[in-house]
Amino acid sequence: MNFDMRISRRFKFNEGTALEVLAEGFNVFNRTQVTNVNTTLYNQNFATNTFTFNTPFQSITETGATLFRERQIQFAVRFEF
């Protein structure tokens, strides 16, 4: 589960102008997002009709490399007039 966070503070100077300072963090706890696990328990050999245990059973085969990435933090300042 990702944990994203945004903190901002707005400073008003007068009715028409304001300054906003903000910080955003994505995947704040930097957790690996598992998207695929090997679920094949046994392999069957049809020629000899035997079953063998699949050793990489329940191993992680894919992690989210495009949608869920490493921790990212960005800072911004916005002036409104």
C-alpha cells in the first residue's frame, strides 16, 4: 500500500495576492509494490506422466516499476496575483 502526503501553507498578503509553499511525497515509506507472484505449484511432464515440485513457487516475479516507484519528494512555491 502506498502512502502519499502533501503539506501546504498559504500566506495572504492582501486581497489579490498570496504565496503558497508546498511539499509532496509519493511512496513516503519506500515500500516495494509486489504485482505478480509465481503460483505454479507443480510441473507436469506429459511424456512420463510425472509431477515435480516447482521450486520458485510463491516467489516474487514482478514488482511495479511503472506505476509504483521509489520514494519521490518535490517542493514548490506558487505566487498568485
